[in-house]
Amino acid sequence: MQVTDIGSREDGKIWHRKSLGANLAFDTTGESFLAGDHHGNIYVFDISRNRFKLVQKTGQACTALAFNLRRTTEFLAALADYSFKCFDKVSWMRGHEGAISSLSVHSSGSYAISTSSDTAQLWNLDTFQRKRKLNVRQSVGIQKVFFLPHSNTILSCFSDDSIFAWESDTLFCKYQLPVPQDGPRIHYRTFAVTQDGKTLAAAGRSSLVHLWCLDSRQLLRVIQMPPNVKSVRFVDFLPDSFDGGSNQILGILSQDGVMRFINIQSCKQIFEIGFHEDAITLAAICPKGHHIVAVMDSGALRIYDVRSLTPEISKPPQPLLKQVTKGKSSERSGLKMKVYTGAGQRPVKTSGRRIQSKVLPSAVSTLDDKENYLPNGLNKKRLQALLRAFGEYPAKYRMFIWRSLLHLPENHAAFSSLTDKGLHSAYMCLQERYPIKSHKLQRGLQRVLSALAHWAAVFGETDYLPLLAFPFVKLFENNPLICFEVVATVIVNWCQHWFEYFPNPPLNVLSLAENVLVHHDKELLQHFVACGVTSQLYAWPLLETLFSEVLMREEWLKLFDNVFSNHPSFLLMAVVAYVTCCRAPLLLCTERKDFEYFFHHRNSLDISAMLKEAYRLMDSTPADIHPSSALSDFEPLTQGQYPIFNKYPTFIVEYQSQERERIRQQEVEYLRERYVQELHAEAVRQQAEFEAWYKQQELLLQGEEQRRRILQEEESKLAQQRARLAAMKRELKVKELNLIDSSRRRFLKHQQDQRRIQLKRLDDEIQRKMALRDQETAAAVQDIEVRQMELDAQRQLFEQQLAKEQERVSQTVRAEVDTRRRRAEIEDSTFQNFIQANADVSQTNKKVCLTTIFMSAYDYLCQTSYSTLLLFPFCISFHVHCCFIVSLDRGRGELDSKERELMQEIRELRTKLAARATDFVSPSTSSVHSH
């Protein structure tokens, strides 16, 4: 056993590394798998290429891994921080509160489910957003939630052994599997589903494994493990190439570190891996069933080849036909038997020695010639009989039957030696001539064509080889070895004599087809001759593409089921049958371009009728023109090494290869010379550019020097000008100071004159005011005397008017006047007595008392109502009289400041009394007060 130590390397060969793998995940091809260790390093291992590579360093342990089924370059990794990432696009998805234990991706690659013990979340891998979330009670944990293969059903398995099925689009609960009541609880913790999604295996802390039928939703079988098995850690089905997805072998990893593979139908152990000294902790099985990867206790990764572990894997199914043998009991009793030939077929009734069957008239043969048996135990005669009866082989057995019919040797070492030579020079630029959208398919075609070119030189010069090999490359996309050997077998047997006229089309082979056509449909051939159409136009396009341009995939597969099951001449008969079956539209064509279009595009053709016609041509064509007379029988490829292929004009191929090599050398020489010339021209151009640049630099330097001199001259001129300006500024400053000083003196003189004039004016004003004051005093005395007389007259007039007004107003306010009159009379008498009692008081005291009395009367008037205002004229006259008396006592012309203040106070009181009277008197009385 080889052990590979990776160490700190990031890439290299697989078989030299010891991995610290903790989680595993295979891709859909089964040739690559991911492994993540507890340091957060994620490796991808490519088994077919014998390579590994460190693709990611997450920095934390991985708890689950999964490939994205749609975008092969992306993968999902669940990390120890309860999140998981989609690498290659680096999208981070969070939402879990516990460690993620499993990841499941939908078959479409659009959705993924991440599962932890407390929740399961459905994610959209196109937008990397959470779509749905499944929460459970704390008492019931989640064991696993995953998609069923090729369906929209989600299975959720809980710690109480309950299993529910949900619709992924609507999350509608479709059904629940019944919890087993008999026996002890198993405590499910690991689950596996067959590829067809019909059988579920569940196991856990018990030695029992339950098999559930998801169609009937019933417990199908219970498998009892050996006594030394106490619990099951992991289960998974081992796929088989011939079981149609209904996997029959289940791998069971128990607590002892041994993984046992058991047939679930017979409960027979097929093989086991692992041992007690170095137990297996985790395992992953390739989706194709070719490899098993196991993580050991020591941290090592072990890759097992399933085909070397047991010969019972990938065995072909039992023959569909069973030969009826004569038994003694049947002879005596004439017992009738029924032999079923396959699903959906009617039974063949037998009675005694005679077999009657309407379905397979020639299917049963008692000939057991050794040459009729294929390497895998199939009988070629019986396969041909089945093919004649049903027209094609079953789809799931087709590849196995083809490999058996073609006797493929599977020479791995020889094919590796061819592929190790790398890409052939003739197919380096294949994508330019034959662009293919799929890069994987492009690389596969390039690899197979390069191997063919390394095998025989003529295939490097054959222009139509990509057209011939492409349908097989597309069919065997994931197995380049089988693809190469199928194409090589087709070339050796069904392309006999094709290369004798190389590089021209095989005229000898085309003439064989034309001979058959002229024998069976002379009219159609005459039409071709009349339209100038040769076999190179109607037969060669079908042969060089092997009908891939004119048939659909299913039609092409059906055709080559018959081609591989018959003599190599059947391919030429198929060409003639295709032409004769399309004779009606061909007879209507007259233009050459119409024929070219017809034989390079798909047409409405019944493939079954065409095959029937081909068999008719095989049986009815005379032996002298039958292609089988010119073509050899089928010869398979040799074991170990591939046969030498030299059935072509080697001198032409060598000449062409030499010419191509010479042309290539000339091109290389021309390119070298051209490169040298370009370098020389580039050097000359650069030299010219340098010279021009140097000249330009010299001119720039000269210009710069000249401008520097001009700048210096200008700077000197500017300095002189600045000096002159500074001198002028100094002169102007001196003049300005002189002007300011003269202006200041003039201003001071002007101020003195102004003050002198102002003092004179003040003296004149004082004298004038003193004279004016004397005049005003004399005039005031006179005015007072006149005013006294006017007031006396006015008082009498006002008393008369007030009497009249009082009479008029009394009618409206009689009630109020009656109540106020007594009070007014009492106050009037009191006022008069007060005046008489204080008549002997000095004139100064009289002034103060009268003023006080007047202010009290004013305040009283302000507080009283309208009727009290009738005393307003009296108050005014009384105050004026008092002022008159005081002014006489003071003396004429001797009004001091207090008297002037008293006059100002009298004016303010008059204004207030007038405003007060205006607010309370009516319009009729306001006119009286204004007078």
C-alpha cells in the first residue's frame, strides 16, 4: 500500500501524502473529492489525474463539505463558527447557532440544506440567501435533513426516530414514516438513500439496520449485524453500473472501525475494509461506485479501488434469454413453462421440446459455439436476436454491451503512454477550427485526438477525424480510455481501406456503396448522375461524420447498436439504406447545393425503417457486390499494447508531415526573422525617437537658457524700476507728511477761530435770551391778567352751560345724579370751609396745599363716574386761580425753576383731564369741555 506525505506542499501527486482529513465529499464524476482537516485546510484530490491541490485555508476546522452540483468549480464548506461558505465565489452564509453537521445539495444545484442539532436551513445558491428555516423543540434534536436524489422531496430525521418527507417548493408535509414500535429504539443517527430514491437505510446506536421503502412508506427489512457490532457510525450505498439506481450493496461502518459491505437482498457480506489496529472514522463512496475514501484514526486517507476489492461489483446482469433444457419430468408430464425475456415483454410458452414465440422467432438457439460468446459471458447470437426483435439495446446496459461487443482491452498503461506525450501539434488550435461551448468536452476531444495522432501519424493529418470522434467523446465524456479504444476499434474495423487514397476520400469504399445502390435503386443513381452528384457528395458526408450530423442522439445510438452487432459492411449498407429511404425528397432535388444541404442536416426519417432496409440490403445483396467480400471480419484491439496501424500511404503522410514540419520551420524562421526585423525596426524607430528627443531636449535647453537670460534682464529691469518706485514712494511720503502737518496746523487755527466765534455767539445769545426773558415775563404778567378776566368770563359761561347740560343729562342719569349730588355738595362745602380756614396761611403753604387739594380732587375725579366730571370746569378755574395768586405773591418777572416745573405739571394735568373727560363724556358734552 502506497502512503503519500503531503507535508507543507500545496500541490503534487496523491500517492505521496498523508492527509489529516476530517471530512470528505465526492463530486458528481466520482474522480475528484474534497478533504478538510481540523486546521481548516481544504484539499481537492483528482484520482484520474493523480494530482492533489490545496484549494483553501479557512483558518478553522471544517465540519461538513459538499460540491455544488451545477457549478463544478464551487464547493460548500461548513466551519466551526457555525457558518458555511461557498468558495470560488466566496459567499458567507450565517444563521446557525450550533455546529453544522451535514450539507445537502439539490440535484439541480440551485439549493442547499445545512443541518445542525437545533435547526435546518434551506439556502438559494444563486443568491446565497436563506429561503426557509426549520426550527424544532429543544427536547427533539435534528439528526439530518437532506434532499432525495433527482426529486424535490426533503427528508428530515429527528432524534426521536421520526422521519418526515416535505415538498421542497412549498414545504408541505407529504408523509411520515411510522416509528417502529417493536423492539428497542435504534436512535437513528446515520442515513443513506439509493440513487433512485426508493430505499432508505437508517441506523444508529444499535446493531440493527432498518431498510425503508419510500414508495410504500413501510419498513422493508431489518438487517442484524454480527454480535461484535454494538452501534453504527455511518451507512452509504455502493452504486453499481448495472443496477439502474436501485443499489443493492450497503456499506456499514460500525464502532469497531470496520466498514462491511452487505448485499441487502441476500444479507451476505461481500467484503470489508479497515481493521481494529487502524480503525476507520469516516468514509465516502464515489457516486460511480469505483472508489472508497476512508479517514483512519491515524489521520491518514486511504483510497480503495472497489473493482480490486471484489469481482462481484459491476457485473453484467443475467442474460435476458434462458435456454430451456429437456428434463425428465417435463418430458413425461408435458409440463408447460414460461420464460420471461425482460420487463414489459410477453412470456415465451414452451411445451416439451417445442418452443413457440411470436416475439423472438430467432432468439432461441441451441448452438453454444465458443465464438458466439463475448468476454463478459454474453452470447453474441442472442444479442443479435434481441436487437432484431426490439431494434435497440436497453439504455442502462448499452455501454456494457458495446464494450463487450467491441472486446475493449482497456490497456491503461498503453493509453497513459500516449496521453503522457501531451497534445499533438496538429490539434493545438483545435478550438479555432471546431469551437465547442463546453470546455470539458473540448479538452476531452483534444486529448483523444492527440492520443490517436500519437498512435498513428495519419490521424494527425486527417481533417475529418474530429467529426468522426466527436459523438463518441460526447458519449464517453468521463472515461477517455474507453472513448479512445472505441474510436480506435471503429477506425480499425468499420473504417477499413479509408486511408488507402489519403488524403482523398476512400473511392474504393465509396464505390462499394455505389455498387449496392445501383443494384437496388438504379433510378435514384441515374438521378444522381444526371445532377452531377457523386458518391463523394451523398455517401462520404454520412461516413466521415458517422451519421452524427443527420441523426438525433437516440437515433444515432440505435443505429450503432446495430452497427456494432453486425459485420463492418453493415455501415455501408446503412448509408445506402439512408439514401434509399430518402429517395422521394432526393428525386426532387436538382441543384448541387440542395444535395449538400440535405446530407449535412437532419431530415425527417424513420430510423426503424432505415435499419429494416439495411438488414434487407445485407440479406438480398449478391455476394459479388456485397461489401463484406471486400471488408475483413471484426478484429478487436490487442491486449497490452495497441496494434500497429499502417494501412495508409506512409510516404504521403510522411511527406505531408515533413511538409508541415518544413512549413512550420519556415513559419518559425519567418516569425523569427520577422521578429528580428521588427526588433531592428523598433530599434531604428527608438533610435530615431531618441535622436529627435535629444534634439528636442537641446532646443528646449537653448530656449530655456535664452528665456533664463531674458528673465534675468527683466528681473534687473524690474529691480531698477522697483528702486525708482521706492524713491518716488519716499518722496510722496515726505510730501504727504508735510501736507498732513500743514493741514493739521490749519485745522487747529480753524478750530480756535470757530471756538472764538462760538463764544461770541454764546454771549450774544445770552444777552438776547435775557432780554427776551424780560419781555416774556412782562408779556406773561399781562397775559395772566387778561387770562384771569377771560377765565372769569368763561367760568360764568361754563356754569350756565353746565347747568343746561346737567338738566339735559339728568333726564338720562337722574338716578345716579341724585345719589351723587349730595356727595358733591358736601365735598363742595367742605372744600370752601377748608379754603376759608386756611386763608391766613402763608402764600407758599397755600401753593402747596392748593396743589395737594387739586391732585386729590383729580384722583377722585378719575375714580368717580360720569356725574362727577361735571365739576371739571370748576377744578380748572380753581387751579388757575391758585396759580394766579401764587404768581402775584412771587412777584412779576421772578419765575424760578420750581414755578416752571409747576407750569409743566399743570399742562400735563390738563392733558390727562382732557383725555379722561373724552373717554367718559358723550359727544354732546365733549364739545362743551373743548370750549
